[in-house]
Amino acid sequence: MKPGQTQRRPWIVGVSGASGTPYAAAVLRALLAAGESVDLVVSRASRLTLLDETGLPFRDAHWQDDLREWLARGADGKPGTFDVSVDGVRHWSAGDLAAGPSSGSYPAKGMLIVPASTACVAGVALGLSKDLLQRAASVTLKESRKLVVAVRETPLNGQTLRHLVSLDDAGATVLPASPAFYAGATHIQDLVDFVAGRVLDAAGVEHDLYRRWEGELGGGSRGGAT
């Protein structure tokens, strides 16, 4: 790094094979809109899910074009919904265990796994590091950096619940992809953005993805507003 040059410190975003690629797209768009740098790791299984949910491929050789087209689509699948620059993104292949995020000396703010499959949860909880996504998550935990795991599965069996408890004990934030309705959602994108916004809240990244609950005048209450 040249004298006077600011060191790049990205958020690592891992996309696993669970259903919910619109959540990942919303998080990525919001990080870039906030001026954050992003290191992206897309698992092999998630590429199949992305193809199923959007009809779009994600290829290492054409990742910028594929990512740009993916992020331009809304949750309803319509192309051209968003205008997004991907200049702030660096992509690492999930099979590249020599990549920057595989080392604790690599400068990163933390990691967001969106969505997180139960297989991914198990791999991170057990420290398997079978691919770069799991290895980067393990590094994030050992370096005491912020790790947010947006698990997307239902119902959850006992083994997965135990894995989630292990992640919580290790310092991760376990964030189920559970949309709320008190923010006045009128479109599927609103529900997606709520979950993405809660992920960014946990990471401490400012955004305007949803209307925040401010309480009701006259002492009213809503049990689901927290």
C-alpha cells in the first residue's frame, strides 16, 4: 500500500445454497449504496439456487456482468429495477482456499452470510472449512469480527438448533430470515428489504431499507415490533 493510501476493508458477503437469493441481492445493493467495499463469495450450491430463482447464471469468468444483471432485478424478477455499480465488489471463487478472506491477516470488517443454508450453518459451527465461504466465516469468528448468519430454513430440527446455539456462543449473530409486517409492506420487495435491513442493522451499516418502529402515541403497543 502506498503512503497516504487508505487500506481497503471490505465486508465479506457469503451466499450459500439456501432459497433466498433476493435477500443477498438487497444486502449487496445496500452495502454498495452505503459506500462499503464488498468481497463476494458465492457457493457452488447457491449458483444452482440463483439459476432456479432468477434464471440467471453466475460464472467466475463473467462474474461482473452476471452480478450486475442479478442486482438490477427486483424480488419479483423484473430486469432493470435497480441501477447498481459493482465497482466496489471483489469476487473470490468458493473453491479458492488461498484467497484473501481465508487468512486472519486479510483486512475485513466482518462477514454476512445471506442466505445461510443449514449445511452452511453446520459447516461453520463445526469448523469444517470445506470451501472459502466456510473458511472465511471461521476466520471471522477467530478474529472476533462481526459475523451475521441469516439462516433461511423452516422448520428447524434439533441438530440445526444446536449448531445455531454454537454459533451464538462463538459470537455470531444468528438472524433468521423472518420478514415483519408492521413496517407497512405493500410489495414482496418490502419484505425482502426488511430482512436485508435487519442484517445491516446487526452489522452496524446505515441504510434506509425499511420504516423503523417508533412506538404509538397514547400508550399503544405491538408485540411484534421489536
